[in-house]
Amino acid sequence: MALAPRIVLDTDLGKHVVAGDSRYLGIPAADLIYSHHGGERVGCILGTLPGRSVHRRRQGPGSRDQIRKRLKMITGGPIVVAMATAQPSRQEHTSEHGDQAFERLAEPFRREMKLHCYRMLGSLHEADDLVQETYLRAWRSFSSFEADTADERGSFRAWLYKIATNACLNALESRKQVRRLLPDQLGPSTVHMPDGPSLTDIAWLEPYPDSNLEGIAEDAPNPEARYTSREAVQLAFVSVIQQLPPRQRAALMLCDVLGWAAAEASGLLGGSTASINSALQRARETLAKRYPVGRPPVASRPDATQQKLLGRYLQAWEGHDLDCFVALLREDATAVMPPWPQWYAGREAIRSFFALAWKTCGGLRLVPAAANGQPAFAVYERAASDGRWNAHSIHVLTFDRDMISALTLFLEPRLFEAFGLPRNLPNDASEGLPSEPHQS
């Protein structure tokens, strides 16, 4: 049987490289496997992308088609293979049937697994990495999976969750900072302008595009779950559970979000059922400190009145209309802007900050979006040098009835790609961009 080529895979979202030994190797260009993103080939040449792990497949299919199929299952994207072709062996034909069975069972759960990893890690980009690692681990050990003949799909889903949860716990254990934060979790609010550099060494919470939620049920999976899927993706909820130790976080996700019994969770996490119930109790107490009823208010889809409010928000920002903007805020509204550690509480404090901040920025263009089940905007700022519109921030809005109660501004241009938006727009760019706030 022909040995498989050495394989390197990468996308601009930083996905894990596929298969093998976890050590860096020299990779001849002829042996590379590339992933396509946005119509462009995105290959990983050893040493050019720090932080990527590189693996080698010692054995595997020798044909181009076999490798493409297996890599596509793991990465979820189209694959182009550069290598010499070889005739598939009988063993490869047998393996192909197993690969087809794996793809049939695994593919419907990809987005669900990514959301689970995001809740555990608080990072969209780490979730991309970990869901790929989950599928790689599952594919490698698929021959050991024992399906429940009465519910093959359900037993496979639980098996995937076990692999994904353990992968997340391992990732958290290797982190320097277990928690991802928002600025209001670091210290008290301020009335002063930022007077120092932004804190890029802190692991900040990231937003989650609603496009990744398509196809995931919004209701609770069963009566045992305390939260619906929509509640458990809201920015406020995800930020609070990041304060939990990893084991408590996992127990809460498995039992209160997925509706597992404590005995089932103990089988995954280890320990007794009593220890899982204890971890759950401590996790629920932490949530109760932030939310007296134990949960954040549900962010329903914007109604007609709130849609009009979103239109006024867009007009206020693009027109630098401070009075119109402030009139949309609740009296006790908050504004946080990672990676800036400073945050602002109250309508007047927010007004004072933006009165000065808007004096230093050029023109603004807002593109409607949706994140964490909430309305959002992608904001572009016009460059004085060439008139181009450059990615500036992602705004995630929280409503309290017909007012904005919280603004979270993620000042991170790299997030735009995850929302399917370019980092730059030409001077007259407007065609093809959404003109109405998205239904979150």
C-alpha cells in the first residue's frame, strides 16, 4: 500500500493542520494539500504561520480522491491535493465505506459542535480549531464507536460531545488564561478617556456570528435542560460562564444546556454523580450572583419598533448625531470596547466618551449583522489618506424592551472575515452589502 503524502492544511481562520504525529516537518511543495477560502488558495508553508501544529500521516489512502474525501470530512471545506496519483487498494475501498458512514453521521452535527466549543472557550477562532480537532479524533477512532442500535444518531451525537468536551478541557488546561473576559469583568467603570494602550495580552471574549447558528434548534433539547439554545448563546450568558472553572463550565453545559443527566455527565467528566451535582450547584450560584433569577433575560428577535430603533442607531453613527444616539440608550446603559479595559456606565458617561471619540474618527459606515442571537453592526471607518473604508469594529446590541441596555464594541478587524465581510471597501462601495438590520 502506498504511503500517503505529507499533508499540510490551513485556512486564514487558523484551522488545525490534519492527521498524525504533532511535530514539525519539512514539507515539499508537491506534497501540500491546500484549502480554498474565498476563491483563493490558502496553503501553509512550514515556518510562515507561527503557532500552527504540523502533522504527518504515516499510513493512509494513496489516491488523490481518497485523501480529498477524508480531509473534507474533517475540515468541512473543499480540498485540492497536489501529489502523484496511485491506484487504490482493496483496503482503501473498505476504508471508503467507513468514511462514508462517518460523514453521514458526523456532518449534521458540525455547527452544533462548533457552538459547544465556543461556549466552552469563549473564542470563535479557538472553536474553529477545536471542532476540527474533534472531527479528526472522531474519525481516527470511528472504528471503536459502538452505536446504540435503537438510536444510532443520538448515540453518535453523545459520542461527539464527549470528544469535543474533552478537547476543550485539554485546551483550557494548556491556556495561560482560563477565562476570556469583557472589560466590565476586570474592574469598575470610568468617566475618563482611555489614557494608555489597549490590553492585547488579555484573552478577550469574542462574538459569534448568527450565520453559524443556522440549522441549530433554538428550543431546549429536552425538559431537563434549563436553558434554550438561544439563551445559551447570548453574549451575557457566554461571558458569565467564562468565569466558571473548566469542570464546572463543562458540567453546566452538559446538564443545564444539553439536558444530560448528572450520571451521564459523570461518565464523561469522571468522578461520581454527587461530584457533578456539586459542580452544578456551584456553577448555578455563580450565575445567580450576576442574574438573581439565575439566567439573563431572553433576547428575542427584534420587533418592528426595535427594527426602527436599529435604523436610528445606524443613522446616528453614520451622521455623528450624538443626541440621537444617546436618546436610544437606557439611563443605566453600559458600553464596553475590548481590547480597551475602560468601560462606561450610564447615559451621560457614554455621551461624554463618544463626544470626544467621534472627533478623532473619520466617516463611518455601518453594515447590519447579527451575533450571539442579538442585533449587530459591522462598522467601517473612512481613511483620510485614500478614502477607503477600513474595518473598525463589530457592535453587538442588547435591548431592554425599546431601549438599548448594553453596547459591546469589539475593536478587532480580523473578526470581519468570520461575519463574511471584507476588511476594506472601496470609496463608493455599497452594492451587495445589507441595507436593513438583520433578523437575529
